[in-house]
Amino acid sequence: MTARAANDLDPFWMPFTANRSFKAHPRLLASARDMHYFTPDGRPILDGTAGLWCVNAGHARRPIVEAIQRQAEILDYAPTFQLGHPLVFELAARLGMLFPADIDHVFFAGSGSEGVDSALKIALAYQRAKGFENRTRLIGRQKGYHGVGFGGISVGGLENNRRGFPTLPGVDHLSHTLNLKEAAFSRGQPTWGAHLADELDALIAEHGAETIAAVIVEPLSGSAGVIVPPVGYLERLREITARHGILLIFDEVITAFGRVGGATASETLGVIPDLLICAKGLTNGAVPMGAVGVRGAIYEAVVNQAAASGIEFFHGYTYSGHPLAAAAGLATLDVYEDEGLYQRATELAPYWEEAVHGLRGLPHVIDIRNLGMVAAIELAARPDAPGARAMDVFHTAFDEGILIRVTGDVIALSPPLIISRAQIDELIDHLSQIIRRTR
Ligand code: PMP
């Protein structure tokens, strides 16, 4: 079958996508290898976004494909209730070595959103275990994205995700740190904005530290349109939370596994949280999986309390540590390490920065932001149609063979870490032409 009837596209209720506009011009991906997707008619699309920030090692890498195939033959599924299987212990140990400092116990989930909900529950369970029954307040950030579960939309700060739904009580939001007046066209971390962390002190003064369980932030916000943390900002959050017995959770769903250079953003930026959530790059996007790394002391407190009280930390998912995901995760970590991809991201980052900042001065471009192998090009919105200009660029780019991502009028780029310098030039030069042509 070549052309599809429009009603073939009806039964699948598409995530994040209006079926009606998709149906008018379906853009389908049929296969992928290394740096490219291919459409059903075989047209290559250069992947400028690593899928959705997840395919860090490039597509359909043999060792990962073979590990998944092998595992499907050996053990397709193992119940997560009172039973385990060897690979998931091995993966937890590998992650424990990869995560910074004493973040050496890992809880598995099926996605980033489940990882976020798990981390929030672990934080609350920890405070309860330490006898701080009143520490139930959670603090997130404006424009924060922590997935679409009820926990995630509560601590998250993207209004479109929250609107129309009930959210958890007792949640506050710090300001985001994006400021085009003070910090447009910053290269890497902006020098303006660390003082915004002091809002946490104000919230502590308002509510009392003894009511606050945890602060959750993305070290680098991705989905809100790439917000790079100001120099000193995360350090200040760390200092204030530590001083007041508040847990600091880093949502590294996007940033872990080399995206900003280093195995984690925590390592790259030198700020160590108490809990670290990852997903996406954990399996190179090939099998869904999320994970929460916690400090040994957090694990000990929660399980000891559980043993003493007889109430287990009763939480988990049918697919926590799924054998296929665990196999994919182990093979993925091997590829990252064998090919030195964290190091490669660090080495490529200056070239990437130079290339993306070369778009400065193009029509509509009002800011360019970057860190590691992430970049954002913000376009001025059309007054009558916010988001339409970037969406036009997205559509043209796809139709001409490059994949970008857009959020509002921000173009976000995060290519697989195997991208060559020539492919960076191809991506950015082509994008430059498209932006010039956009009205
Ligand atoms: N947290 C962050 C920081 C994310 O970027 C995302 C996904 N983009 C999530 C959580 C949610 O992950 P998932 O879509 O796998 O549930």
C-alpha cells in the first residue's frame, strides 16, 4: 500500500499532536540508522534532536539491537512483585557507579514521568522516615517540565500542561531563569540570574523549612525551550536546601548520558543532588525506561523505617526494570563508554556553540542559547499567531530533510552525540537557509 486513506490515521489518538492537522499532511518515520530517519518513501531526515532527546548514540546501533533481541529470547518478562532478575541488579550497579558521589541506589520505572512520581514519593517517604511528618511541601519551578503524571504537572510549571486538571496541594514554584533582556545570546551558562535561587529562602521564611520536603528542578530545562542554568544558580539552590534539610531532586531525563558533556549534568556542573531522575538516553530511546538514583542514606532511611514500622515503601510498576529495558540499558552504557561519547560531547561542544551562534543576525532570531550538545534558537513570535513561525520552520525543515524540535517559537536542537562536524555544518547551514526564507 502506498498512499494511505485519511481515515487510516483516525484510531490512533496522537500524543502532543492534533490528529486533524497531522492528517492534513502526515509526516511518517519508517526506519532509522545512525544519524538519520527515513520516511516511508525512503527519504533521509538528518536527526537534529536525537529523536526526542533520547537517541544519544544514534539510531539502531547493532550492540543495542542485538542485546534486545537476545534478551527477548532469554527472558521476556519477570514479575516485579517479590521477584527479580539478574540484569536489573547489574544495571543498577552500573548506574550507581556512573552517578555522582553516593547516589548509588536505583529505583526503576517505565518512563520519565513515572520516574518523577517515584522520586517525589521517595522524597516524602524519606522525610517521614526521619520523623519529619510535616515536611510535605514540594517546590518546583515556573516553566519546569517533569512529565505529565499528576505529580509531574503539579511541580511542573508549564501552564498548558496543568490547565484544566487538579494538581497536588502544597506546591510552590520558583521563578524560571530565562531573561532575554539581561542574558540574550549568552554562550553556555548566562552570568545573570544566580540571585533567583534566593527566592527559595523567601519561601522558607514564608512556610518554615520544617514544612518543605524537596525542591525539584531540571538542571537544564529542555521542554520549556532550553533554559540554561545561570552561573552559580544551582550551587545556591544546593547550599540553601542542604542548610535546611530539604532534599534537592535533579530531573536529568534530558541531561543525563552525555547531553551536556559528562555522564550527568550534575557531574558537568559540579552540583550534586540527593535524587537524580533519568530516562530517555538510559536505553538510547530503544525501550521505555526511567530511573531514580538516590543517595545511600535515603535508601537506608526509607527501608529501615519500613522494616521498623512494618509498612513497606509500597511503590513500583509492572515494568520497573523490565528485562528488555535492562538489557538495552546495559548495552547502551557499553556503547557510550566504548565510544567515549560523554567525552565526545564535551569535545564537540565548542564547535557546536560556534555553529549555532553563527545564526545570530538572521531575521526573527532574538536569542540563541546552548550548553553541551543542546541549543535553542528563539524566534520572534508573529503577533497574530504565537508559535506559528517556528512551526513553519519545523514543517519546512522536515520536508527538506532535517529534524528539529519546536516549543512555542523556540527551535531546540540536541543531535545524537555521534554527529560529525560536517553534519553539524549541514544541519545549521540548512536551518539558516530555512529561517531566512521564513516570513
Ligand atoms: N522530565 C523531563 C525533564 C523531561 O524532559 C521529560 C520528557 N521530555 C519528562 C520528565 C517525562 O518523560 P516521559 O515523557 O518519558 O514520561
